[in-house]
Amino acid sequence: MQPLLILIPFITILLLNILRPEIARRAAFRVALVISVLQMIAVFFLHRSFATMYSGPLLSVLQFNITTDYLSALMLFSIALILFVALIVAGQVIKGRQELFNFVNLSLIALAGMNGTVMSHDIFSLYVFIEVTSVTSFIMIVFNQNIRAFEGAFKYIMLSALATIFMLTAIALVVILTGDTDFTVIKAALSGPVNSGILKSAIVIFLSGFFIKAGLIPFHGWLPDAYVSAPSPVSVLLAGIITKTVGVYTLIRVVTGVFGFSPVINNTLLFIGAFSVVLAAIAALNQRDFKRMLAYSSISQVGYIILGVGAGTPLGIAGAAFHLFNHAIFKSLLFVNSSAVEEQTGSRSMDNLYGIAQKMPLTATTSVVASLSAAGVPPLAGFWSKIMIIVALWMSGHYGFCLVAIFTGILTLAYFLSLQRNIFSGKLPDSLKNIKEVGFVFAIPEVLLAAIIIGCGIFYPWILKSLILPLGAALGG
Amino acid sequence: MSREVLNLLWMFGIFASLLFIIGIYCILATYNLIRALIGIEIMIKAVTLLLIVAGYVTGRTALIQALVITTIVIEAVLVAVTAGVILGIHRHTGSLDTRKMRDE
Amino acid sequence: MQRLDLFILIILVLAALWTAMSRGLIRSAIGLALTSAILTIIMFRLNSPLAAVFELSVCSGLISVLFVSTISLTQPLTKEEARQHMWARLSRFWYLPIILVGVGIFLSLFKLRQDLSMPVLQAQKDVRVLLWGTRQMDLLGQLLILLAGVFAVIILFKEKKNNE
């Protein structure tokens, strides 16, 4: 059944473009929404027998090298959820039927690409689907064709091409060492005698490629410009799930599944994670454009995830994976709210916006929920994942990094609270007297994401037992 | 890893690294967007050479050729998309100078 | 590896250097096509004929067409301006190409062994069988990325009716 997750979007795109334009355009949006909801439901049934029974005969002609485990299932669910949210935002924000149709098609290609990335069991297929997703994200950033978008996209393309080259070089070195590209074969071969110089170069080059894709410091040059200059639904998708999938998930998969942990890898991850966490938080404090502040905050949170992976223990990896999921949820919620504010007021500068809470109470409340989750305030979901990472760092003996993580938690709280106070509290200036609260359709993603944050926070013990601990045990070194 | 294989690798590796450095030089020394893209292309050629050498050295030419064919397809689409972005920049600002692209 | 291979590799590096350093964009685009052709020859000698043909047709053909069309659509400079740009560009990092060529030749002569034998070929399937049989996921990825490319061409290469 797993190949269906890639094939269905692919066939849908072909069908949508072959049928007559009038039918296709009206149907496209609804079809994409249905596909994302179906994927969210299908994640829970991936391993049941009836799934393979129904699709087995049809799919037996195909031989894909695909596997799903807990981490892939978590990613598949997040991908579908964020796509659903982004589609609803796009339906409200994008005017023009042809443009909405283009966006829906591109997001379906991105969906197929991301599904392939998280399910791939082969190092080169992983690379191919990373490229599919990245190229689609380039096109999505520029599909409105304004000049800021072009410039941001060009910088992103250059750095992403550099990451491509690094990854291909590392794949070539791995093939020299082991002769095959499948995860299990490579892992088995690497436990035997290999040339350690080539192996070390392969690991370093691979990690550099993933750091560029994930946007960690010092490879983050493309991230703020790309996030800020993209249109709102694209920002939701890009910040919420695309960077996480092609950068962070692939790093976790390759480090745990192929190379295994070693002191060198752990220390590299810890250092880069610590730099990203602190420097990005300091940079976020100084921003006047709130979308740019959210971009730097993304870098900082991804640093947390890398710190969790760098700890090397099952608890650390489980915490990192859970934080990945939480970050997708709360960052998307913040970007959805920012697009709502931008739609209503037409400005993104924190110097012009005050007191919006009086006119947009729902947006303000959900924004508070997301900010508190990001800062790690109990009992919201973000608190639990951060605590897991901090405890994992402490227990594995990296006391300095643990202190860095705690200190940055305070910084995170500081800049998010300043964002809240600036935009939502205070006195409403006259120029903004006419803004209205978001409509019912726009409110659906806001309420849904906020409910998930609160729900994951309150029902955490159940989630811990059924999802997090098995995940950590399966992946942990 | 026998000594001959390592020597072979070293020889080809030097030339692949030279190509890579030429690509980086091309990107660093130019103010033109299209020439930056050409630099990226030269670097991708270097990596293709390394992949082919990997296939030659381990004897698995069939697998490597499949990988290289896929890589070439991806590279072609990447060039097409970047050319589109460059055309878009040119339509808006009329020049392809990286010094004129504002940093926010 | 024989003396001929070494010779072709040196020509490859020189062609790439010419591409990076030459005046004007069209010369660089032609240089890129030339570099791809020389890489094709190397690939033939290294027992990868199918990939070599692909590289020749796509990189020397399709990509060069893309480059030349982009360059001609974006108003090339006049000859004097191009020459000025070239000298300005070469004066930055001028030492780098010279060091590069020197180091490359020196290192390759230093470690030169001209009687290296080819490794033993394992019994393996044909590339076509491999591609369609084992690496089907890559094929699906190629189809997806081609779709994305088609969308890019549709969205980005259209003439805009109103500039804003």
C-alpha cells in the first residue's frame, strides 16, 4: 500500500491536466484536500493486512525499495496535515483560478516527492526525491512572479545546488566503499573493514549537504530571504514541512540507519546544533519584520532537533522526532496567523502594527498558544519535547549543551512574547480600525492546529507510551 | 582496497577536484547570474566524473550508469528552472548583476 | 589507465578553465558544451557507454540550447563592454587558475603510473534491465521531476501581459 502514497498524487496530476480545463480547475482544489485527508487517515492503517490485501495484486508489478517505520509514519502524518492547512490558506489567499490550479498541481508534486523521501530505503532514491521536493519548492516560491520572490529563490537555488553536489559526492564515495546503495547493505558493509579516510570524508560531506538543506548555521544564508519573500501558503508549506523533510528527517535517517553514531558525528551535531540554537535566537530578537523573525526562529528550533539527535541516546532521538512534529505544527500555525494578519492589514512590519487583538481575537489566541508551545511552556506539547531533549543531553553527559538549550529557551520566550505584545496588545491605531477577523474557512486551520498542540500536551503520557518510546527504541543507537 | 585501485582513485580524484575548484572559481569571480549557473554546471560535471569513476573502480558499471542517467535528468530540469528564474529577474530589473540584487 | 586517458583528462580541465575564463556568455555556453563532450569521451573509455550517450545528448544538446536561448533573451552586452567585464573578472582571483593548472600537472606527473590495470568486472545485468527492474523508484522520481519542469516552463516562460 505504501507505493500508492506516491502514485496517487502522480496519477491525479496527470488526470487533472488531461481533462478539460473547466472541470479540472474546479475539481482540483477539492481533490487535493481529499487526498491529504485520506493520507492522514491512511497512516494509521499502514501495516494492517487488509491494506496489503486490496492493493497487493495491483502493485505487485512494481518493485519499489520502500519501507515504513514509526518515524516515516510520523512524517507522513505531518506532511498530510500541513499540506491540508496550506491548501486551505491558499484557497483563501490566492486570487485567480489559474494560479490556484498551478499551486494545487505543484503541491501535489511536492506531496509525492516528500512521501517518497520519507519512505525510501535506498540512499540514491532518497536523493532523487529530495531533489523532486526541492525543485518543486523553487517553482512554488516564484509562482507569483514578484521580484523579491525571484531574488530569494535564486539564492536558495544556488545553495541548494551546492547541497546537491555535496550529497552526490558523498553517494559516490559510499558506492566506492560498499558497492551498493541500499541502507541495509551499506550498514552491513560498513561494519566490516573499510578505508576510514574515505568513510570520514563521505560522512562529513553528507552532513554538510544536509546542514545546507536544513538551514543550520553557518549554512543558513538562503533561509530568511526564501521564507519571507515566498507567498503566504508557500511559506506555510516551506517552513512547516518541506525544510524538515528534506533536511532534518534525511539527516536522522542517514545518521541512524546508515552510518551509526560515533563521537565525531555526535560532536559535530552538537556543535552545529548549539550554534544554530543560540545565534538564530539572538538574530530573531533584532528583527522588525515578523515573518523574518519567524524564519530565524525556525533555524533555532531546528537546532534543538539536531541537539537531540546529537545526544545519541534513544531518548534524545525520540525527543528530536517529537520536536520535529511539534515544530511543524506550531510553526505552521504561526505562519498561518501571520498570513491572516498580512491579508487584513497589508503590512508585515512590527513598527506599524499594534493592538490587533481587539479586532482579531481568534488569531491572537491561537498565536499565543503557538508561541507558548514554541517557547516550551507546560502543559503544551512543545514543553514535553524540549524537556526530553534537555534530559537526554543531561543524561548523556553533555552538560554544557544542556545549559545552552535551557538558556535559549529563555531567549525564545523573550522574542515570542515581544512579538505577541507588539502586534496583538496595545492600542489600535486609526489606520487599522477597519480590519476584520478571519472568516470561517480560514479559522479551520487555526483552530485545528491549536487543538492539536493543546491535545498533544494534555494527552502526553499516552503519546509517550504508544509512539515516542517505540520510536526511540527502534532508531536509537 | 588494493593499492592499484587507490592509485586509480587518486588520479581521477585529483582531476575531479580540479574541476570542482574551477566551478567554485567561476561562481566567485563573476557578477553575472548566468555565469554562476555555468559554474554550478561545471561542478555537477565534476561530480558526474566522480560517480563514473566509482562505477569503474568497483566494477558495478550498470548500477552507476542508472544513477548517472537519473542525475542528468535532474540536472537538466534544475537548469530549466533556474533559467526561468533568471528570465524573471531580467524582466523585472533589466539587468543580471548580482551587485544590484538588494539584500534585505 | 593509459597515457591517452591522462591526456584527455588534462584537456577536460583546460576546457573547463576556458569556460570559466572566457569573454562573453555565449563563449562560456559553448565551452560548457565542449566540456560535456570531452566528459562523454572519458565516460566511453571507462566502460559506461549508455550514460555517455545520455550525457552527450542532454548536456551538450538540451542544456546548451537552454543556455543560448536564455542568453539571447537577456540582451547580451556589446563587444567592448564584454571585454571590459572579462578583464575586470579575470583580475579578481587571477592567481587561482594559474596555481590550479600548475598544481594539477605537477601532482599528476608525480603520481603517474601508466600501467594500471582495469579492475575485474563482475557478472552483471544490462543497464536497461537494471533501470527498469530494480530502480523503478528512481524512474518514478524522474517522471515527477519532469512534471515539475513542465510546470516551471508553463509558469515562468510565459510572456507577461502586464508588468508589475
